[in-house]
Amino acid sequence: MTALRAADLGADAPSGGRPYTKIYTGPAGVVLLTDRRIAREALVDVVADAVGGGVRWVVLREKDLPRAERLALAVELRAILAEAGGTLIVAGPDPLDGDAVHLPAAGPYPPPAVGLVGRSCHDTVELARLTTEHYATLSPVYETRTKPGYGPALRPAGLAALVTASPVPVLALGGIETAAQVHACVEAGAAGVAVLGAVMRANDPAETATTLGSAFQEAAPNRATTGEENQ
């Protein structure tokens, strides 16, 4: 995993929040969540295209698969990411022989003792439960076609308020499909944007990943800094 300080993302802290005090080694930029059921091509091919377009963090979902099949898929995706210096995160407490997991808000608590732990959060109550997690996702920022009716949507203003309340860096998640939405999430203080349908459904996953990644890079330097150096 590549060590990133918050300053490397264009800010030492979320706007209005306290500066992060540790080196951040978690996901940033465009983070891809998998869903083979809506992918236009084979999932491995879509991920490979997205990595070719600049994605360096992938969250393997597919939790309905038997463990053996899911493990085999994890092995394939790790090989693709390894060539680009990327990292695979596995949704759920089982890291599938890896060292990075992303957990649901419901549990388990405490988190498993692995190298990188993320948690899905939706409000201040769930953020307050965080203990040793390294990052959190906040969702849904926008209405999402993948989970219709899921919400209500936070919108950028709601995202910004929760980013300020979060003790860890945050990824914006839910309905993020355009460069303008990426800009809005970064301006709200997100360390990255987690996308699913925008890439999974794309006719050209590499092009979509490049477009969203470029939007993140354009927006990140514009984030306000606190002037305080991380330790």
C-alpha cells in the first residue's frame, strides 16, 4: 500500500475539521466497487480496464459467491492490481488471504486485526462507533441506480457535515457518475470517491475511470488546507 498524507490529497483535514495526525495509507482518488451482475463484460475484464484507466483501489464485493470462488476471483484481481501498484480490499470480515477489508456498519465490532480496515457509515451515530478503522465510506451522496430508493441522499452539504464529524478520512459513495459530482465530493472534504455503476455499466470502463480520476486530480489541489503539518 502506498503511504499518503492528507496533504498529498490537497488538504491536511476536512474543511472545518481537525487535521489528521497519522500517515494515511488507505484508499484515495477513484475507488472501484465490483458488481458482476451489472458489469457489461466479465468482471475481471472490467476491473483490468479500470486499472488501465488509473484505478488503484478496488473493493471486491460479490458476497453471494461461495468462498472458494470468491477467493479465486480475489487472486485474479490482486494480480491485476499488483502490476499497477494497486490494492484489493475485500468486503466483509474475511480478507480472503489478503490484508484489507471493508466492513458494513452493522459489524463486526471490534474490527478484525488486519492491515487496512474500512467501514460503511451513513450518519454521525455510525461514525461515532469507529475505533481502529482507517477510513469510512459515507453514503448515499446522490440517488443511486444500483440501490433505488436507498437514502435519503446526503448531497454535498450533508457529506461535508459528516466529513467534519468523522475521525478518519472519508470516501464519498453513492450515485457518483460525473466529473461535476466528483468535484463536489472533493470540495466537501472526501479523500476519494467510491464508484460502482459508473464503471461497471460503462461501455468503456478505462475511459470512464480516466475521466473520473482526472476530475479528482483537478479538484484535489483546490481543497483548503489548515497549514498544520501531519505527524
